[in-house]
Amino acid sequence: MKEKHLPYPPHVLTRMTRLRKEHQLTQKEVAQYLGIRQQTYSEYECGKSAMHVEELLKLAMLYDVSMDFLCGASNLQREFPRS
């Protein structure tokens, strides 16, 4: 059986879902913010397709986190603490 390759590591997909739920948003609401269909966003969270970098940037801005955090390169939500 061929191993399934996700567009992102599983922890990144989990982080995207967790952030959405922490902000009490539905997939439909996030999709509307990104200007895409809800089904497309669902495929992103499930790892069936990859987001464009512009969409990742918009998500980071929506959730007020760094791109490094969103993409799993860092566990710090913000590069620099806010005062």
C-alpha cells in the first residue's frame, strides 16, 4: 500500500484547526475571509490540498500569530511579545 503524503505535517493541520476553534470560527467563516469555498478550506484542514502562501499569510493575520507558528516552524505564537 502506498503511503499517503500530506501537503503539511500533521501537527500543522492540527494547529490550523485548533486556532480556528479557539477563535470560535466555522470553516465557512474562515473560507469567506479567505475568499474561497468552505469545501476548499475543509480540504486544507484535512490535508487533501495545500494552501497558497497568500492564504497562509491571511490566516496568520486573522489569528494574530506568526507564519512560523502557523506553519509549525516555531512554537512561539508571536516572534516578539506585544506590550
